[in-house]
Amino acid sequence: MSGGRRRGRSGNSARKPGARAKRESSAGGVVFRATSGGPVFLLIRDSYGKWGFPKGHLERGERADTAALREVMEETGLRDVRVVASVETIEWKFRFHGALIHKRCQFFLMETATERTTPQGSEGITACNWMTLDDARRALSYENARGVLQRASDILAARRAFSPAPGEAPQPA
């Protein structure tokens, strides 16, 4: 399912006859940091109190992976971040100020060694928290984001199986 698309629904996404959805493209990051207890994932809380991943609009001519890195750095204050893999693309519809929006967001798995974050208050980011997989799964406010997290975790597990630490034997998949 790598690079696959998931479709989500918002309760307000009913289409009016003849209404056309405005298309928006975004990119975001599922950022992890290795710890002695396993990977932890970075979630942000928006101005509505919803937990999710850093993401934002692509600028004209910008590649999705570049936009995802930019958004992660802006929204979390992290600077030492690298893209590891493409996770997947999700789509959903919602209404904003009465207009129907069809949003498509491509997510990338990213790694950092930096623990300290700084939420971008000017964009409504009220918190950045590192969480274990289980805690992140429970905290995420949207079902489609839980699917993105699971896919990112699966990618990490597969990478660990094929890239053991020095002196360690590969783990069976």
C-alpha cells in the first residue's frame, strides 16, 4: 500500500448539487526519534485542540517532500530533520467558510535526533509532544491519521529488520 491513497470523510462534507470542490495539495511529516525504548513520534496540537502531524500547503512549483520538510521545520522548530521514506497519500473533503474543499496530503516518514521542539504559535500550533506508537495512536484526532501512523510504523519495522544495529543479527520479518 506504499504511496496509496486513503479517503476520509468529515461530517460536513455532504455535496450540494452542482457544487464543485476546490482542490488543495498539502504535504506533511511523520517525524520519529530513536530512543532506548524504541521510536517515539512527534504530534502537534492545533488551535482547535486536535492532535495530528505537521503539514501544510505546497508552494507553487514546490516538491511534496520539500514542502513536508519545510512545514515540519516551521511548525515544530526542528532543524535537523531528514526524509526517510514516502508513507502514503490521504484525501478528504471538508467545508471551510461554506466552500467545499477536497484536500490531498502526501506524508513522509522523517527522522531527527533532536528532542527539543518549539510550537509555531503564529500558525495556531499550541503543543508538540513526543509519544510512543500506542500513545500517538490514542492521541491522534482523526482516523485517517492513525492509518498514516500505522503505515509509518510498518515502514520503520521493515527497515529495522533489514538494517540491524552494528553487531546485531537481522530480525525475521
